[in-house]
Amino acid sequence: MSALPASERRWDTMNNSRTFYNEVLTEHNIRPEHKHPLENADFSLEGVNPSCGDDIVLNLKVEDGVITDGSFEGDGCAISQASADMMLDLVIGRKKEDALRLSDIFLRMIQGRASDDEMEDLEEAGALKDIAHMPARVKCAVLGWHTMAEIFKNPEKARKK
Ligand code: ZN
């Protein structure tokens, strides 16, 4: 077996990351684990991206500074829905500070400014890194993360009880 020339290896890597991106997007749209109402949520906040029509409500349950449960509701494009679902996958069970750190990495990744080590911490959500090259979809990708960060930066606005 001869190795592929460098140019084709690059192409192969691009195809793999593109395939992974599509699989992740499809999976989280067909079976969004966290898309449902959340009874007894401590915080709920609407996040809207008018340029695409994405309109979600993010719900979080927080105990002693730890996100113990979360969900989202509402509608939007495939990217906004998958990204919100992946965000919840990642932050449920984590401390508020850790969730904010990850949201900061995600926002920088989408601007093309996160390191490989940082992106590893995003786990599956790292599959959305190529959105940095799709300016029209940036607001879709960051909607859930931005809404989560907004809840912690402005908790009185989002508090339900
Ligand atoms: Zn969208």
C-alpha cells in the first residue's frame, strides 16, 4: 500500500471532518437529548437570532453553583438546535465557572481564535469549528452558548423563583 500524496491526504482529512460535522448535526437534530420542557428550572432565558429566525428558550437547574440539569425549547435551524443540544451535553454536571470557560472557548473557536488544546475540551462541539468559515451561520452556532453565559452574567433577569 502506497501512502497518499500530501495533497490527497489533506483532502481526505477535510472530507472526514466534513462527514463528522454532518453526522453530528444530523444526530442532534433527529434525537435532541435535551430538547424538552424542564420542570422546576431555576433559570430560563430566551435567545433569539433574528437573522436566521432561531428562537430558543434555555432552562437550567443550578444547585450550589453546579448545573444539575438543563434543557432547551423552541425552534431554529439545524445548526442552532444541534449546537444548543451539544452545549447542554457538555455543561450539565459542571460548575458554573467551568461552563462559562467552555462557552468562552466555543465563542473563540467560532471566531477562529481557539487553540487545539482548548477545542479538545469542547468534545463533540468541536465539530462545529468550521463554522468559523461560514459567517452567516456564526450567530446560529453561538446562540445556545451565548444564552447560557447570559444567564450567569445576568441571573436576576433569568431567575424563575
Ligand atoms: Zn440559524
